[in-house]
Amino acid sequence: MLRNSQHSYGVLARAFHWLSAIAVLGALFCIEINDFFPRGSAERLQLLLWHIDAGLLTALLLVPRLLWRLGNRPPQITPAPQPLFQLLAHAGHWALYGLMLALPLFGVLAQQAAGKPVALFGVAVPALLAPMPEYRHLLREIHELLGNLMIAALALHVAAAVWHHRFLRDNTLTRLIGPLR
């Protein structure tokens, strides 16, 4: 089933979710392990390029993902959560969407402020900013702060999914991955 049903997410919503998850985790993984390699090494450069590719892919997936979400009502949670928890869940999802856009944007701006070109899988990304070395550090700090917020938001997201499944015993998790046996 392509579209969401009353009880579960459709194939396209699931694909957007898991492809986004892979891209975000890939970007985080590549940047977190780059300190294991010496500055200027080919491995470290390759990890940076993969980090950029994964980050830009995350942003590119966001547009069709949001359009699909706006046109396809999410399945109901059974039993229904209390209104406060529903509000917190919506806020958490929109925070993740905001981070999936802001993180790549500030990453691109930081690179371009430093006068470095940005490419997605080898294809140049149009310049959003002329080289501005005086802003490079600030933009990079914002990018890193947003990255740390993303890690925290992802941890809360996963913890909430486990909490719903194990303790509340509702269908929050199974709507996305199917019944667990």
C-alpha cells in the first residue's frame, strides 16, 4: 500500500522515514569518526565528503517527505495518547524536520564562507554565500550546535518509540515498521 492507512504508514512514508534516518545517521557517523584520522589525510577528506553528501541528501529528501506528509494523514495511535503527549510528539517531529533543513544549510554556508566549494555526489551546489572568512567560524559553530541538538533529538525520538512500544504498549512503533513478533 503506497498511501497511509488508518492503522499504518504506507510504503512511501516508510521509505522517506528510513532513508532520512540512514542519511542523518550516516552524516553523524562520518563526522564523529573523522577525528580518528590525521588532519589532511585522504581518509579524513573522504569522510568529510560523505558527511556533506549525506547531509545534503537529508535536506533533499525533506521536501518530498513533507509534501507527502501534508497530503497523507498519519495513522491513528491506538490507544490514543493524552493531548499533552500528542503535542510533544508533534513538536518533536517538527523539531527534527527543522534540524534536517537547518543543519545542511548551515554546513553549506560555513563551507562557502570559508571559500570552499560544496558538491553533492560530485555535482557543484550553487553558492548561497560569497566567501566571508570572518563568518566561517560562527557558521561552523552554529552547524556543530545544531548537530549536537540533532543527536539529542534523535536519542529522544528513539527513546520515545521504545517507551511507546514497551511501556505504553500502543501502536506508535508498529505503525512504522509493522507488527513485531
